[in-house]
Amino acid sequence: MQITGMKWGAKLLKYVDFPTAEILGAEAQPEEIQALIDKYGGVLVKPVFKGGIGKKGKAGLVGKATDVRTALKEKERLYFAEHRHGNAVAKSEGVTYESFIKADYEVYFSLTDSTVYRAPTMTITHHGGVDIEELPADKIVSVPFDPLTGLKGFVISNALNKLGAPNEIISPLVQNLTKLWDLFHNYGMTVLELNPIRITRDASGRLAPVACDFKCSFDGDDRNSKRLFLPDDLDNTDLSEYELAVNQLRTYQGQSDVFVINPAGTVTAMTFGGGANALVTELLGDVATISSDFGGNPPYAKMKEISRITYKYWLPQTNVLFIIGGKANNTDIYETFRAMGDALREYFSERGPTPLYVVVGRGGPNLVRGLGYLRDILDALGLPYAMFGFDSAMSEVINHAMAADQWMAAGGRQMIAQKLGVR
């Protein structure tokens, strides 16, 4: 799950008492908006998107207003705005009114679980408020630190000194940024980003950081995120019906991760293991309907339900049903293949036969028994198939699946359909 924007960001930052801009929701009355304008000199009107999608400012999706009439016009413009960034498309579901914050400095700050350092990593610059990827290397610094000790003040201080940051902003940042480790570490986050943090002066003239934009991602397997009491549908807007149906079955043991790649694809790959998923997704490209990882030794009932849902959504258009994974250590191949075979047999019984070529590549406990069970079902259904064991190179198995897809498209599908007695 991902969260962007201050509607929920401000609420999460309150858990650790980090200062934020003052926020009003779309339901705010004109008198409340006017009071916010009177206090801060104006408001920013921002659309609210479920999930994570960036570059809203560059797309003209941030409105500014110094009077209520303009603020309400911006609300009307942005309330159901659609935003496209790269391959991501999102539709707004409301707006927020955020107070102007006068800034002497703008700071970018993030915490991530770095795969480079294999440790939590802080990234910071006092040249925030811009596209960070466009900054030269000498104006931004990333520092890994020990998760056992957490983010200490000296880590932040040393990084800012290395960047040559003004001395007057170091102390207020050290005092406040360390709070963010508690939010990141204790609630199951994998990314926490504030950009910008505006450094402003309070009534006494002291500098203080104020968070003005927020982004975070959560580890779906970490139950600590439940302690934040976020709505279950907060990040479900852009998921397809298939993704929603399968992801509801997700558990820590026995994963069920799916992502629709091409709704018009012709190879449906039911993949076991993250490494296999990466290779299969890369090599299949646009012919793949889904990217999936069903590893983790799923029990029979769960694997059968996953298979039932996958067959329902994708078999009518599929040329090749591709069952692929590496050599498992603890996954019972017989149980998973039994579940997948039984679901396929029930699909044919309930919906009628469909022309299909099945390619299987796997290794692990009870492999031969599992392949035998699956073979008997495929023979009974009259489907052609090819099976590969643990001693076959996965890349070659993928090439075979792609060749089978091409054969199906060149007339093989019609031949199988004629054999099955279907149009």
C-alpha cells in the first residue's frame, strides 16, 4: 500500500508529533477556508489520489488561492481530476486545502529499506522542493545506518555538514527528523518521504521544519501497519477485479501477489518465487497477461482458490498456461499441482473446454508425484503439454512457452479446438 499527500500524511505525522501544514478536507465550509486564508495568507488546493502517483505539481494539479471564491473554483476543477504519470493513471477523489507556509529553506528527506546497503538509509538535501533525481551528486547525500540503534541526530548532523548546509537549520532538523524513525520503524513502512519540508520562522523568530508533502509505502507482510487504523480500501482504487480477488488471499506464508501486465496477453504465467517471477516477466514481455508470485508453500485450499480465480479471468483468451518456478526447498509440489489440476478440471466441467497448451517447469519436494497427477488430468482433458524438471534451464523453458504461444497463434489453437469439439 502507498500513500501520497497530506490528507493522511498529516494524520500519520501526528503520531510522532512532527509539525505539518494546517489541513482542511473537501468538506470544509467557506468560513473555515477563509479563516485559514486569514491566518496564513492563502491556501494550496490539492487533489486526493488513493495510492502513490507523483508529479502532480508539474501537471498543473495544484491550485493556489488567496480568497474563498478562487479556492472553491479550484476545488471544482480538481475534485475529480485525472492524472497520468508514466504508466500510472489515477482519478482524484476529493481535495485538501493546505495552508501557505513561508519558507527560508526547503529540505528533502526520506527513509528507505535500501537493497544496495542492506540497511535502512536516510537521504537528505537542503535543496528540496525540486525533482531530486535532477540534483548533482554533491548536493544530496544518502547514508545507511544501523537499525538496532536507529536514526540518531549525529547521522543527520554529519550529512548536513557534508552538504555545507547553513548552520541555523541543522539544529531544528536534528531535533525533529529523528522522530520520523519511530514512524518508519514501528509501523511497517518501507519508504517514508517528505518533500518539501519548509523551514519557517515561528512567532519568536526561531526556525522550525514544517512538512508540506508526504509519501510512504508499507510492507504488506508487516502487521504493524494495522496499528495505524488506515481504511482497508485506501490503496485499492487502481486495482483490477482480478488483482483484488487474488490479493485478498494474501498471507505471509503462502503469498498471492499478482499484477496485470497486459489485459490482451496470451500467456498466463502462474509463477512460484520472486526470482522466477522477475525472469519470466522480463522475457515474456507483452504476451504475458499477469506477473505473479504464488510461492511460500501455499496450502491446497488456497492454491485451488487462486487457480480458480486465475482460470476464470484469463483462460478464455490464453494460448499457453505456464506453470513455472525454481527448485523449491519447502513447497510441496504435489499439493500445489494437485490444487491447480483439480481447479482446471472443475473449470472444464463448469464452463466447457477451451483450447490450451500447458507448459510446466518446476523442481522441489514430491515433484514426480505432482507432475504425474497433473499429467493424468491434462491427458483426461485432451490438452497438449510439455513438462520440465529441475535440471532444465528456466530461460529455455520460458523460450519453449513463447514458441508454444506462437504455434498456437499460427493455427495450433484451431487444431486443439477442433480436437476438443469447440469453436
